[in-house]
Amino acid sequence: MRHPIAALSVSVLLLCPAAALAQEGDAEAGATVFKKCAACHVVDKDQNRVGPSLQHIIGRTAGTHANFRYSPAMVKAGEEGLVWDDATLHEYLRDPKAMIKGTKMVFPGLKEEEDVNNVIAYLKQHSE
């Protein structure tokens, strides 16, 4: 016999898909949050600024965008297999210096979970 609470949990997830997608971000809201990043990064074209272009960031190996001089720490992270995806971007956007000690990115990170999810959704729009 199945446990009634487990069956109820599965039923709730099936009947309420929004609960299952709670971690999905809002790209439009992410565009607004991205303004904090826009002083150093662009996402809509392949142009480096103080930071590398974030166009097509999803699936990119860390520290590898052409014609950008990364910190040795970021290059090493890429050499050790760091690839930008939802999970790695989430960790990095929360606290860049904690994830990659020695990164030259000075931004302290996004403290609100919703902001992180929204920026990732925005970045995904420019990674297709």
C-alpha cells in the first residue's frame, strides 16, 4: 500500500504544475534586474566590455569567451570543467567571490532568489 501523504504530494504536483515550476524565472523581470549587470556586461550582442559578453552563456565553458582577459581563477575553473548552466549560474550569481575565489568580478551577487531565477531566465533568452 502506498503512503497516503506521498500519493497526495504527487497528486498536488500533477494538478498544480506551477508548484513544480516554482524555480522558473520571469525573463521580463530578469531584464530589469540585469540592469545591475549592464555596466559591465551585454547580453544581446557578442561584445565584451569590462566583463565578457553574456550572449550564449548557457552551455559555455567558464573563462573561454574569445578576446576577453579573464582572471586566472576563472580560466582555471573552466579548465576544471565549469560550464554555465542553471545550477552553476545560480551559485555564481548568488555570490561570485565565494564560488570562484580570485574572480575579478566585483559585483557582490544577487541576494534575492527571485532575482537570480529571473536573471537566469533572461540569460536563457539570449542563449538560444
